[in-house]
Amino acid sequence: MSNLHKEYDVAVLGGGPAGITAAISAARNGAKTIIIERYGFLGGMSTAAMVYPWMTFHSAVGEQVIKGIAQEIIDRLMALGASPGHLRDTVGFTHTLTPYHPEVYKVLACDMLEEAGADILLHTAAIDVKTKDNRISGVTLYNKSGISELKAKVYIDATGDGDIAYMAGDPWEKGNIDGKVQPMTMKFRMRGVDLNKVKDYMQNNPSEFYEKSLISELDLIPLTGVMGFYSQWKEADLPIQRDGLLFFSGPNEDEVLVNVTRVSGLDPTNSEELTKAEIEGRKQVLLLEAFFRKSIPGFEKASVSAVGAQIGIREARRIIGKYVLNGTDVLDGKRFDDVIARSGYPIDIHNPEGKGVTANFIREGGAYDIPYRSIVPMNTTNLLLAGRCISTTHEAQATTRLTPSCMAIGQAAGAAAALAVMHNCATAEVPILELQARLIEGNAELGYVD
Ligand SMILES: Cc1cc2nc3c(=O)[nH]c(=O)nc-3n(C[C@H](O)[C@H](O)[C@H](O)COP(=O)(O)OP(=O)(O)OC[C@H]3O[C@@H](n4cnc5c(N)ncnc54)[C@H](O)[C@@H]3O)c2cc1C
């Protein structure tokens, strides 16, 4: 017998970083809420694709620009011994990064949702959407109990790929001007790593690493991330479109998370191409394991301890909303009257077709605003977007997609959905000052708001 309700105020589709904070926020703001997730656990890319660590809660000059529920998650993880909190990023790409234990995050996410009063339904995929008069009238779900219809007053698309808005007929875009998305990456962990040896090698060969690496500070701060080993990588000449290695330490002392595989030119919203990407990604993991053991100091006795349950998807559909956040807005640190979240992460585009990464940093190390209009889709009036599918250009998505940004956007989407229910209005008509007041009450960081 089912304990679930027949109808909800707010239904959040997708249980990744954005969906989790969206559902917590909607429930805390008084809405009867459910979160639907196709896997048997929450966390999205953080858990299913082993994305790690979270980057970043700070601007380049060290101002914390993401707080709220995202910071609560960190505080709770720290209390459980499952995160050391925000540490300096020794790659030097961002000011801080935030390691966390993914298995504890899976449990904590459910605890926080249950404490807020939200219902959770796992192993359930949203497979279709019914619409009438520019409103979603129901979402078709598929799970082991069969096919059913979920009804809510307001829906939040937190599927990462924008599945719900796409099925509802909202306009969308994908990729750069050639329609090519950032490559996919199969992440994996290695254990048995001697990180002291890695550190010694870095201190003795600084020119072999990313120019911003904090190598001169490594006797004072923990080694959190490494980008480089350029000579070893060049010499190995593996068939992987990268120009160096990138890995991060933890969560255990002898462990790293490797972010090096790269599968380019395939579309993650095309199932056949996604299948090819999964197969190719896993092959690259084995190639890399052998390479690390043979060529990288400190990895002689290391081995693969875990591989993502799925390949990591950086970019899929971007749903076009009432405002399309662009790269200039980001780099100028633009402020918007309808700010609902901020981020200090730079534009970081992994080349969709070749090697390398294009990085563009925000002016004066500042942060930019994410406006409410970027989470309101163009057509559907009882839908909001949260996470990496919000309304941006290819360039701006290369920063809004990062986990802490998605968490902050999720909190805003949840509060806005609850207000739309309370005022019985379209999501585009949610009173922005009231929404901002709710977010500030929830400790979100909006910068100075008049
Ligand atoms: C290779 C890679 C490296 C990255 N590196 C970093 C990093 O170092 N630091 C960082 O902070 N971020 C990083 N990111 C970015 C970040 O992980 C993601 O962009 C972020 O997780 C997006 O959050 P989301 O909630 O929008 O989507 P997702 O994390 O994709 O979550 C979407 C959720 O919805 C579920 N779902 C999808 N469709 C359906 C459906 N139809 N029905 C039901 N459920 C559905 C999925 O199973 C998933 O749980 C990286 C991403 C990738 C891929």
C-alpha cells in the first residue's frame, strides 16, 4: 500500500544536487513536496558519476558567495566527519574546493529531505509530460510498480538534461555554435596512492604543473588537487584528448579521484551515443590505471577502487527561459535586480572536440548573479528549472553547472515554487522581493539587495 499522496504542491523531478536543495527548500517553505529520482540513491553527478570535490563556494578572492542549504550540507557533513569543509585548491584554479564523502552525502540528503517533510520516490523515471494551456497537468512515471501519473501544482525540472521542459515543449539549445557539447568523463578513484611522494615530485619539478598551482605552499596546506605531470602524459601519448593529468585527493588518505578520461563528439541525450560513451569511458579507465602505475611517482602500488556508475555529463540541453545568462554577464560580475543565487566559479570549457580547457576568470576575482528569469522557462507557466539545464549560453553554463552553483539555484527554485503555490500564480509572476526575502531568511547569499 502506498504512503505517497495523490497530488502534491511541488514535484521535483531529478534528485541531483539541484533537486535535493530544491525539494528541501520547497518543503521548508510550506509546500507538500515530492522528489523523484530514477536511480536508487540521490546525488546525481556527485554520486552516480563520482564528481568530486565540490567547487566552489567562494570567489577567486576568497569571499564566500554560496551559503544557505548548500552550506548546511557542508556543516552537517563536517559534523559527521564526512568533509573537512572548504580547503584551498592547490591546483590554483579556484580559491577553495570542498571534499566530501559521497556515501554519507547519499544518506544525509535523504535525512534532510525527510526532516523537511518531503516525500522521496527512488527507482522512478519521469518518462512523459501531459500539458494543457501551457501548463503541465501531469508527469508520467515509470517504475517497478508500473506506469503512473504524478500531479502537482508546480514542477521543478532538476533532471540535469532538461527532460521535463523538453517534453513539455519549451524551447532549448545544446552545445556551442556547432551544436557540440563539452566532452563526457568517466571518473574513477584509485587507492594505495602515496600522496607524499606526489607532493615531493611537485616541489622538485614545479614547471611540470599548472602555472597557478600552489606548490610553494604545500608544506603549509594539504595537497587537495594536482594538474600537470605534463612530460609523463606527453610521452605516454595515450588516445585520450587531454593535455595533462587532473586528480584530487581524498576522501581517504591514500585515495584520489581522477578526472582525466574524455569522450568527445557524442550527444548525451542520444541513447546510442551515450552507450558508446559509457563503453569508451570504461576502456579509458583501464588504460589510465596502467599508465598511472607505470609512470606517476606515488602510484606504483595504486589501483582502481571505484568507477562511476555512469559517465559524467557536463552539458546537455539548456532550456531557454525568460533571460539567457551569457558569458559577458558572468565575466563582468553582472548584478541583476532579480538575483536568486551567486557564483564565483570561472568559465571552464573543456574543449568539445580537442584537447585542453578554455578558462576565463571573473573580473577582479568577483562573483556574478544568477537572475530568477533564468530559471523560468519560456512557455510552461507552472514549471521552474534548477541545476545545469537552466537558461544560459554555452559559455555561462560552463560555470552555472558546477555543483555549489546548482545547489544554490535549487534552493531558489524550491522557494519560488512554494510561493507560486501560495499565491496561486504562474512561476513568472512570483513576487521577486518576497522570494529574495525567503532566500535570505534561508541564509542564501544574494549579495547586496536593495
Ligand atoms: C566530468 C564532470 C566533472 C565535473 N567536475 C566538477 C567538480 O569538480 N566540482 C563540481 O562542483 N562540479 C563538477 N561538475 C559539475 C556537476 O557535477 C554537475 O553539473 C551537477 O551535478 C549538476 O547538478 P544537477 O542537479 O543539475 O544535475 P545532475 O547532477 O545531473 O542530477 C540530475 C538527477 O536527475 C536524475 N534524472 C535525470 N533524468 C531523470 C528522469 N527523466 N526521471 C527521474 N530522474 C531523472 C538523474 O539520475 C540525476 O540524479 C562536473 C561534472 C562532470 C560531468
